[in-house]
Amino acid sequence: MWFALAAALTAGCGGDDSDSSLNVEWSFDSGDCASNGVVTVRVSWGPQGGTPETVEFACADGSGRLGDAAGGINYSITAEGLDASGAVVAESYGQTVSFGASGTGGFPIDVTLHPASADVTVTWSLSTGGTCPPGVVLPFFITLYVAPATPGGELGAQVAEAQESCSTGQVILTGIAPGDYVAEVDSRAVNPAVRGTAPVTVTAGQDTEVDLDL
């Protein structure tokens, strides 16, 4: 998802209109560097459609200088938060910025980091000996729900859904936000009726797998 940001620079705002430096400052939609496990912030930037440059900063710095930007050009900026091992655990949604001919004025661009999404691989096997039940024509429906407040309670909102044939044995649900979920595989058929559920927890930036025995 891309957001457009118009940088309006005026002499009365306290900036230097002749300043061409492109600066960023980052924050999190919740918490801070420590609570999100982010040690390094990696920012990619450059003219829209061109080859981006990458600059890394210590997360605790809170801001940094990317380089120099020219007026009248659209620049794309994306950011990632890395943990101590270098894994991406936070990400921005990306944005486009542009400046007037006089320059950036040195004003920093605000970047918000969100917990990184991950992929959930749902696999299934059948207690009938591993073969698909005869007569299953429609594919299985694989659904990810928000976990209920109490175990065994009513399933929450639907987060993702896919359809795959029984024989495929797995499906990958992409772009899942961190949180607790319940994965469901359901034939949605009267005969044979095949259904199973299993809990799954998604951690920021870490792909995970859940297996259901149907």
C-alpha cells in the first residue's frame, strides 16, 4: 500500500529552503524500538521507478539523513526494522514524497513502522490413511480466523481464506499480521463431511506452519 505525501515548504516554517538534505524520522504504531525488538532501521529510497539506495541506522537514533533530494522529482521511501539477528520484524507501508524546486528545507519525513507480516502454511493429512475421501469434488476451504477470547469459544473474524483440492495437502496464506489465530480446513460438504481446526500463533516476520489431522 502506497501513500502520497506532499511536502509543503514555506519560509515561515523555520526550515532552510535551500537545504536539499532528505531526512527521515521513524516511530512505531505501538511501542518503541525495545518493545518491538528492533535494533536497526533500514531505509530504501530513490527516484520513483529507479534503483533505490539503502541506508541503515540504529533504531534508538530515531532519525537519520538519507542523502540529497532534488526538487520536482517523486521519491519512494520504504523502511524495515531488523532485530539483533538481522531478521525483518517491522515494516512500513511505503510512501512517495516530492518537493518544490527550492529543496526539501531539511524537514524530516515521518515513517511509521508496523509489525512485519508473515506467511502461514496450512497442511493437512487424513486419518483415513492419507488418501482423499472418495466423492469429494469441491476443493477444501482453508480459513484463518482470529482466535476466540476463550479456548473453544466462537471463532472471531475471518482473516484469510483459500481453496485447494484435498490431494494438494497444503496452502500458503500470505501477509498475515502477528497474532493468535485458528486455522480451519473444511470440505463444506454434507457427505463426506471433513473438517478440522488447529490454533496457530504468528510472530512478527516469522513464517510458520500448522498441520491438521482430519
